[in-house]
Amino acid sequence: MAASKVPSPRSSSPFLFVGIKGSVVALKRDDGEIAWSVRLPKGSSLVPLVVEDGFVFAVSGGEVSCLEARTGKLVWHNKLKGYGTSYAMLAGAQNPSAMAALEAAAAAAAAGAVAAAS
């Protein structure tokens, strides 16, 4: 069954951003096609994102990257030296559904780590 076009919600960005497996993927809002994809300098499975003012801020492997939302171009990267590589969260424009998804992903990752240790 072919997907029908979905109207873009009220957003200044034509993209929906996904943080997954050490990467940030920009999907076109109208058809779900990949517009761009960037592998972050240090990848991990959980990649929280905050999108503000034309930038995507992503944390992966305990490091933070800033990407241009339109192109995916790396603007800056901070290794957060001395803080380790554990899971980290970002704060910024608060979106309740995004926060719920991040909390669910973190809980699933923690459950997987416990199961693997057993």
C-alpha cells in the first residue's frame, strides 16, 4: 500500500529529525524520504536531539555535536572531556512527546543492559 502525502505540521523546518545508532537522519516531512544523514564523531545507540534556531544538537557517546538543520553540516563538536561516555540528555525547546520517547528509549536501553548482564 503506497503511503499518502502527509501535510507538514506548523513548523519552520521541512524535516523531521531522528537520532539513531550514532547518526542524525533528516526525513522530509511530506513523504518520509531521507533528505540527509550524518554519522556523528562518536556513535552510540541512543542519540537524544534538540532542534532550535536552525540547528540540531545531538549527544552520542557522551559527546555533543551541533549540525545545520538544513544541510546536516557539522558546525561544532565537543568531546566533553572528563565526563565519560554514559548516556546524556539535552535540554532546550521542550517537546513533551519527544521527551516521552527519549525516556522510553533510555528505559529500554537500561533494561537491555540489565538483561545482558544477567
